[in-house]
Amino acid sequence: MSEGARGAGRPVPAGPFDRGREMASVTRTHNQPARKWPAEGVSRVPYWVYSDPEVYKREMEVIFAGHSYNYVGLECEIPNPGDYRRSFIGDKPVIFLRDGDGEVNVVANRCAHRGVKFCYAEHGNTSEFICPYHQWTYDLKGKLIGVPFRRGVKGRGGMPKDFKMEDHGLEVLKVATRGGVIFASFDPTMPSLEDYLGDKMLRYFDRVFDGRKLKLLGYSRQRMRSNWKVKFENLKDPYHASLLHVFLVSFGLFRADTPSRTEMDATGMHAVQVAQRGEQKAGEGTADMRAMMADLKLANPEMLQPYPEWASKGDETVVMQTVWPNLIVQQQSNTLAMRQIRAFSPEEYELHWTFFGYEDDDQEMTLRRLRQANLMGPAGYVSVDDSEVMESAQSGVSRFPNEEAVVEMGGRGTEDTPHMVTEGAIRAFYKHYIDVMGF
Ligand SMILES: [Fe+2]
């Protein structure tokens, strides 16, 4: 068993995230896949992984609903008792909420009676959830508290006498929170979130989520006609950044000739792309960068005026962190966002962006974060390039499922590198992926 399955089979360690809740037992079983990975290993990615429905089905079970923590939302989105918001784990609808005791709970958006997705509102405040179909009612801990006609009508019908309400609550997920970020898992045997991230990744996570209260700034979302992994890989691929993105290259926001590095955790599940901002100046290292526009001017240069808020935490001005399997923590200059990957089918996902700042930001800082947010999101000056390329990539890989990608930039290894001219984090991702999927 790989290190990625740390904690599997071991007793759940006692800690602040083990609240001793009653967990639904995981009894899902998985057959071995029929597909074979190329003999070259992680320096090749077979294109069938991006479109095969069987592969997708298996991913939803063993990756998203398996031994993983999935980002679901921020605590600042549900500040008051009764606040709830819908979210997703892979393609499974869930709800995160704050109960009457102030605890954060995450439940499957699936009635225990007939499987109905009972919560329709994107967010709201409530004291209970009522399924529209037969009005089974649940409290904010997921407990079943009402079954209409349970004792029948005029002595006829009703549930059997031995029907136990406590056996038919909502599926309650294991929850872990840190720095105002909420993660959940369908697997009740998960170790702590800290063990899951490991020390190296935790340090980067805590850099942004340093204990200050977060302030929600807004959302954007986009439906993409591509496989979810194409997006996850995109954020583990610094090689493209200096070549594809006019904005990153021209303004030196993230560029191969400035100090940068790629780091992974021991398993390859998580990674960071780290860089230090350069200048809008052509030089020796920019010759290969066709996207470089040395004379590109902004009508309002304020948009990119940085404020050195990260200076006390190192010299990096960009840290993009990918947390297996569905989260990208975005820190580019002063714009902060959680990007959540919601899968919908083998060739469709939604990218859900939650922009945030800190409660102690002044108005000017909030404005700065919002201005810089124009780089990101569905129509972002940077991200729009990725969106276009994601769909173009899908159009190639889904029509040629028996071909394969060559992933050899920076060598064939999966080690950290003090530069961004590498695809090492993609190889590290597939090292773990192959292991988990059983290829
Ligand atoms: Fe990109």
C-alpha cells in the first residue's frame, strides 16, 4: 500500500477532528479495472483516462468518495446556526451547514427514504430539511425526526412497528476544518487533515489560512466540456504558464525566468507551484515565450498594482496549491480564491470559484483583491486562456483514446524542482492515481 493511503485500516486517531460522530459505514466495493497503463509508467498518460465512463465511475468511488478529504466550502459562508449551502464531492451532491450547537456538519443531499435530492436552494437558513417527495424530515445533524403517516391513517398502513428512526438518518460525512476551510470525506476512517496534507503542504496551506477570519467576496463558476483531471493537471503544470498566458508572461506575474519552484508531498497527491513576481521586461529567458508582449499596457495599471502582503512569509508572490482530489488554493498577488472541481460526467466538470479576503482587510485591500480577481474566473485575463485550452485538449484526447500523452519535461521523475520547466507534479499525481485506481 502506498503512503497515499496513510491511516487506512488504522483506528481513527483522536484529535480535534474526531468528534466521535456516528458515521455511515463505507461498504462500497470496487472491481479491478480492465484497462492497462502504458509500460513507461508516469511519463505517459493514456487518453482513455479522460473519457472512459468506467474509469470515471471508478474515480467517483475510489477517489472522491474514497480515502480522501474533499474541499466543500468555507466557514464564513455559513456563519450562523442554521446556515447551509449546497456543494459537491465529485459528482455527489452534499450540503454543508452549521447546526444549533455551532458545529459544522456535512451531509449527503440524498433522502434516506428514496434517494431524492431534497435540498434545492443554493443556500439559506433553516432548522430542518424536509424532502419534497414524502416529507421525511431531518434535523441539522442529519437525524430523521419525522415520517408522515408513520403510524398509518385510521389504523391502516404506516411503517412496521420495529422501524427505527435512528437507523434512517442522512449520510453524515466525516468533517475536518482548518483555518476556516471545511473538508469532508465519505470515508469515516480518514486520519486527521494534518496527516492527510503532510507537513510540507500544511505549511503552504497555513500561509493563507493563518487563523485570521475569512471574508467572502463572491463566486463565479463555469461549466467546462472536459475531464476534471485536465483541470487538476493544469494547475500542476507550470511549463505552460510561461508559454500560453500573455498576462502572466508580459507582466512577469508567473514566468519561467523568475525564481520559482515545484514541490510535492511524499505521496504526489498534493503540490504547489511557487513563484516570485518579475518585471515587464524582455530578457534572455523570454526568447521562447511567444506570449511575451513587452509593450502591452493596461488602461488602468491599478489592476495589477501589488501590495506586498506576503513579504513576511517568504519572497514568493504566487502560490498555487493543488489538494487531492478537488481543490486548488489560488494566491496570485493579492487575489485569493478556492477553486473547487465538481465533476459531472467523463467529459464535463464545473469549476466553482469562491473569492475571499480577510475580515480585517480595509476597504482599499478588498478593492485591490476584487480588481486583481479580474485575472481569474471564467472570463479572467489569465484563466480564459486555460478554459479555451482545456476544451481543445478534450477534443483531442476523447477522439483518440488509444493514444497517449508524453510527460517528460524536466525528466521522468517526481521530485521537487527549483524551477518551473517541469511536468514533475503531473507525474507525481499519476503515480498516486495509478496506485489508487489499481491500474
Ligand atoms: Fe494556465
